[in-house]
Amino acid sequence: MADIDVEVAFALPDRQWLRRLRVPTGKTVGEVIGECGLSAAFPDIDFRGCASGVWGRETGKSTVLRDGDRVEVYRPLDLDPREARRQLALVGLTMSGSGPDESSD
């Protein structure tokens, strides 16, 4: 059975983690995430509950990888974007940080 080359990527707002690996054919997204050293690099994050994807498309942990795949681990959000918009709207702001248009003709 031949080996394949894959890459695992994870990012925080202030730090990016990237690891290239050579793994046996047939490895899954979940197996590679568990074996790549990500948990040791970020011990405060439980990656079992994090979503993941391959090349920007969300996939399940049981997805079998192919040579050249880039596994992306998506960090948990501090606040759901819909909730953030709702909270901003309560104080008259938008996601861009501006308030309602106050100009008059």
C-alpha cells in the first residue's frame, strides 16, 4: 500500500499551524487530525467537536484522504454570527461597525 502526502491546517486569529504529513493510503480526516500533533500544539482546544474539511469543503471525519489533500480544522466560534448581528442591532450597529445612515437630504 503506497503512502500519500497530506497537509493539516488550523488557525487562530493570531497564529497559524500547518503540518505536512506522509500517511498510509486509506487514512481518514479524523485519523490524521488525531495523529498530526494538533492537540499537543493546542492543548486547550477539544478538536473532537470541531468541524473539518478538505480544501475548503466541510467533510465528515470518516472521509478518506487522497494524495495532496489539505485537511482544514475549523476553530469553534466564540459567538454565532447570527447572534453577533442580533446583539449589534440591539445597540444600533452593523457588522461593519457603523450605525444607521444619519445623513439627510
